[in-house]
Amino acid sequence: MTSREAGLELIRRYVYQVGELLPPQQRDDVMAELRSLLEEGVEERARASGREVDEELTASFLIEFGAPGKVAERYGGEPRYLIGPRLFPTFLRVLKITWVGIGVACLVGFLFSAMTVPPWGPTEFWHVQDLLGWLLKFAQVTLANMAILIFTFALVERFLPATWRPKSAWDPRKLAPVPAAPGMDRVSRTVLVVKIYMLVLLAVVLNFYPAWFGIVSFSKLGVQRIPFKDLGLYLPVPLIDVGWAMAVALAIVLIVRGRWERWSRWAELAVGLYGAVILWLMLTHSSLGSMYGTGIVLRGRGAFRNQNVPIYWLARMLYIALAVGLLVTLVKTGKRLYHLLWKRTA
């Protein structure tokens, strides 16, 4: 590599680092503009000093131009928000999707109750009461969902490097090389935010509303919920919480870093192995499909009285789903290990 090529490589690394700190929708345009600006500036500096473009001249020019984080602020940086401009479009998108999902679920619940529960008074009056009840449920679930969603995005916003200021002088020559395939290592912050939200939502439901982990039925008795644990499913809640916390922590780190690295691939492998252990414990300690786990416990529940056979098969299907989930997790973990040991990819 010639001296000129070494200098241009510094610019390439510099532009890449700036791009990693920018919102995806403006990243490519800013990177192209910045690269052109820097190359022209280095050329002009070389002509003014009567020397050729080399690594030393380029490094000094980049130091004067500013650290990548500061430059990113000029193009798309912003002060701290509860939910900043970079995440707010994703927040609105997820919020709309969850609102539609909650609305559809409440509408289906209302229709089922209207078809299966006879009115206790005039038909028109009862349906109005029932509709108002489901609207109240929609409002309650929506507000709870919004609170979880805001907490999740605010947590990500807290760790997202909107501003980045080095504590000491930085050296452009120490910038990490641009990956051979940047698109392969770059993470989708939107996907990671949605993943964090879903994990937080699951953790809240599992720990504070465990009855919703089960079967929901609409009958003359109203809405009946049968938790999966009453089917004989073993749920090691503290261990599950630890696994979800590990996955959330890794997702936050990936959002901050902006790309996959070798150590984070190993962390992903560890989280996958931990998940496989949890699935194995659930599979081996559950009594799914046994008459005790399905028939005796459910016999006293009005919504499922005299339905032992369907419930039995439902429990067996849950057992099969756990087995398939464990198999899929082991296969994915094996592939990750193979790539880490032999493919040498980040």
C-alpha cells in the first residue's frame, strides 16, 4: 500500500465510523458527502504544504476536523430526549402495530362473548354494556402497553450514543478497519428495539400476570383463563428472567456498538446455550400430557369441564412445541459455534 493509499484508507475508516453513529435513513448520503469533503480537504492541504498526500498528513487533517462522534452530531446528532428523533419513528411504528393488535384482540373477545354469553336483560342493553366493558379493557391494556413501550425505548435511548466525546486525544490511525462486508456485521437497531420491547413485555406478563400464560375461553361464565402451569408446564420464572435479562443486555450493547463483533457473537452463543438449558429443564420437569397435569387440575374448572381429551392433546402439543423449540435452539447454537470456530466471521 502506497502512502497515498494509506491516507485514503484512514478517510475510509473515519467515514465508516461516522456513518455507524448516524440514523440509517441518512447514513449513505452523509457518508458519500463526507468522504468527498475529506478527500478534497486533504488534497487542498497537500497542495498548500507542497507535499504528497500520505498517512501522516491525513491523520493530522482528521484530528483537526474532529472526532467521529462530534462530526456525527453535526449531521444528525441531538441532545438527550426521553425518546429521541432517531428512535421516535420506530416508537410510533411499534405503538401503532401494538394498538392494532390489542384492538383486534378486544374485538374478537367482544364478538366471542356476544355469541356465547346470553344477555341478562334486553339484548340491546346487554350488548352496549359488553361493548363498553371491552372498550374499557382496550384502554387499560393500551395504557399498560404504552407504559412498557415508553420504558423500553427510553432505556434504549439512554444507552444509544447520540453524542460521543472521547475523554482523551484520539488517533485516526487507531480506527478499526472497515469490515469486508459491512452489511453482514451491521445490526438493525429497529429490530433490536422491538426485541427488547417484546422481552420486557413478556417479563411483565410472566411475573405480574401469570394467568395470561395459558388458554383463554369465552363461555356462559365469562372469560376463563387456564394458566399453562395448570396443564403441568414447569416454569422456572427466576431462570427465565435471567435469560431474558441477558438477551436484553446483549441487544442494548449491540445498539450502542452498531455492529456485530467476535466477542458479541460469543455472547450470543452463550445466551443461546442458556436458553437451551431452560427449555431442557421445562421439558424434563413438566408433567404435560399426564392425567394429573391435565384432567384432575382442570376438572373443577367450569369452562373446561368434560373436555379432558382436548385438553390432554393440547398439553401434548405444548410438549411437542417445547421439544421442537429445544431442537431448533440447539441447531442454531451449533451453527453459531461452527461459524465462530471454522468460518472466522465476526
